[in-house]
Amino acid sequence: MSRPPGPRPGLYPISTGSAELVADGDSPDGWLLKINGVQSSHIVLSDPLRLDFEYMRWITALIEDRFAPAPTARLRVLHQGGGGCSMPRYLAARYPDARQVVVELDAKLADYVRAWFDLPRAPFVRIRVGEARAVTESLTPQTRDIVIRDVFSGSFTPDPLTTVEFTQASARLLDAGGLYVANVGSAPDHVSARIEAAAIAEVFRHTAIVSDPAMLKGRRYGNIIIAGSATPIPASPALRRRLLGGALPAQVWEDAEVRAWIGDAPPRRDPRQGATRGPESEDRPASPPVP
């Protein structure tokens, strides 16, 4: 496939449908990427440290509170889900010696993103085309410091990437002190989000949640960040200040608050061989969350 010379507004065919590039009127080199009509990524070519999606800023706040940015900090990061690679670009700028692997299902999209957004080359950022679960299960245990799950089909994460078994496969990749972070699209009733949190809480000894108060009180659709680790995820004063100081102030819950919020929600598990189940959308709301 021939690569375009750079980002240009328009609708582009990809393996899983269509990608649309929309110029950002606020930045001369800013771009919004939509996948099948859903906002996926925002990129400013001249400023990889600019993240316009609040949930991405929440993820980076968690990461930087745990792993102090430094030119020689050689973080090993797996991104389950690529999109426009906003997060890999950010982490490459904050941790120049990081080694990152981005798993992207859509081969054509990966090719476009490489051409459009000037990503760091291997070994700093590698894009591996494949299905997130299959790739995760193929990797060597204890070879990552951070695993970020940000995979969506439409507006929600496919059920096979929200189960206890998938979370266990992700946890096996983490070295001591590693951090698993999942971006969860949630409806106001939080039914599905609690199910996802329950899986993470079953696999990891320590958990945390970051979101804005309106989301956590069930007043709107949106994003909830759920983190897990074998070691504590303390809500430091610096982390709390940073989250409160954002354009959309957020709060962080530590493990006890997370588990109280989960309540008796059962974690999702892989279907037993030969068992049947209803459609993946049966516990999904009709209206999607927004970035």
C-alpha cells in the first residue's frame, strides 16, 4: 500500500472500516482521528506532550507518579490498542529511552499512522499488527513495566479483553512493581465497569480508579481508568493535585474504595468450552461514552 506523505483531511479505507482525519482548528498541526465514526485519537505533530483526551492525561498521571520521568528511564510498555498512537508518542517524549510495543488490529491503519504522525522508530516504538489477546498471550512473562489496555470496538471494549483470564495474561507480562491500566467506557449505571473492575481486582492485589466526580457518581457516560498492580498504588498528594488541576478535575480512589464500589459485581470469565452466552452487548447501554 502506498503511504501518504503526511496527514491530510479526508476519509480513508482501512481493514476494519474507515478512518477519518479532521483538522484541529485550534492547532495548525493538530488532528483528530475517528475510527468508524468514533473519536479515537488527537495528535499535535509539533507537541507530543499535548494530550487533549482527559482519560489519557489521567493515565499519564498514574504512570508518572509511579515511574519518575528521566532520560535514562528505560520503561518497557505494551499498548493493547493503537489508534493514532497518542500515548506512545507522549511516553517516548517523556521517557526517551523507553521501549514500546503497540498492538494494532488494523494493518492499514497502522501503516497510515506511521506515515501521518512521525512516530519514533524501532526499537523505541514498534507497531505489531495482530489481535490484542493473541499477541498478549504470545509474549514472554515479566518483560513489561506497564501494560495499557485501550481497545475499543465501536464505543466499548470487546468482552474477551475484559475477562479474568485475559487480565491474568496481561498480569503475567509485568515485572515486579509493574502497572496494568485499563481505559473503560462506562454508562451511568456502571454495570459493565464494575464487572471489569471486579476482574482486575481478582487478579491484582492492589487497585486504583481515576475519573471525574460526575462519572463516578453516575451522572453521565464517559471514561473510567482502572489500574492494578502486585504492589500498592498510593494516591500521593502530588497525584491528587495533578488530577484536580486538569481541565476536567478528577479524583483517585485507592484499593479499599475500589473494592467497595465493585460490591458484589461478578467478574467476567471466558466462556466454558461448549457453553453458550448471550450477545456481548447485553449489558451495554445504547448511548456511547465520549473521550
